[in-house]
Amino acid sequence: MSEKNVENQSIESLLQKLNEIVESLESDELPLEESLKQFEQGIALTKACQETLEASEKRINQLLSQD
């Protein structure tokens, strides 16, 4: 999953994909290399979610400060 794909998705979609990765990793059925790829994707998704949440928080604070 490229960074461009991550940036253009809703947080709900990102969280759903992250949940799928977690379930996959917890199954213990993946070979090591695939587990590492999944883990890397999970880290990228986590960062994208964090950035989205931070941007939303900033926007909310701006809206609240206008009153």
C-alpha cells in the first residue's frame, strides 16, 4: 500500500484495514516475510490515522476559537 493510497482514504477505511492486518498477524499463519510486510503496512496506517486525527483536532479547535 503506497502512501498516496493511505492519504486519500477515510479514517474509517484506514481503521478497517488496520484491524484486518491485526487479525492476520494474530492468526500466526503468515510466513515471517509476509508478517513483516503486514506490520509495515500497519505502521503506515497507524501514522495516517494519527495525522488525520491531529488535523481534525486542529480544525475543531479553530472552529471553537471563532466563537
